[in-house]
Amino acid sequence: MSALQDLRVLVVENDEMSAALLQMQLVHSGALVVGLAASVAEALRLLEEASPDVALLDYRLAHNETSEPVAAALAARGVPFVLATGMTAEQLPVAMRSGVLLIKPYLSAELSKALVRAVGRSSANA
């Protein structure tokens, strides 16, 4: 059984091809993708409706949005997140540093480990 088995994941990624690939990777690993969001508004709506266990966030979204408001909403609900970005931790706003940083490009195994680490970190803080 996979470490991601039945883990409810919200994916926030504005690139359709990347989002579809992430969904395939996650489902293949046993996770349940509870939503794909391309914008902050869509992500916040899905967060309310889907109750994810963890979220995977791209930092830069379309229309000059960033996923900072999503990270804040996740933190307020105690939902851990993985931030997938090409930026270093020092380049990110402080609010984004509470997530597990996953530097692009990454392999499926690295994605799985980051999600497990985020959930484990959250459980340890509970």
C-alpha cells in the first residue's frame, strides 16, 4: 500500500497540462485528488467544499496571482501544504515557508515524499 493511499489532495496549479500530470501522478500513487484549482478563488471554494488532507500549491498562478491567500486559508484550517516552485525559500514570503518546499523540476517520488512530510509535520504539531 502506498503512503499516499486515500490521502485527499487539493491541487492548485494554473497550467492545465501540469495539473493533469499531477493528477495522474497522485492517483497512480493512491491519493484522491479532491479538486484542481487554477486560481485563488477556485482554490478557496474547493477548500471549503472538499476538505482536503493536504494541498499541493504552485506559487505563481495566472493573472499575477500567487497562492499566498490559499496558504493562509490552509494554515487557518490546519491543513498542511506542499509548495512546488522554482524559487528558493529565501525568495518566498514568510507565510509560504510554513509549507514543505518542493523545488521544480522534481520526480514523482520527491512529490510523494514531500506530501508525506507535510502530513507528518502537521500530525506532529496536532
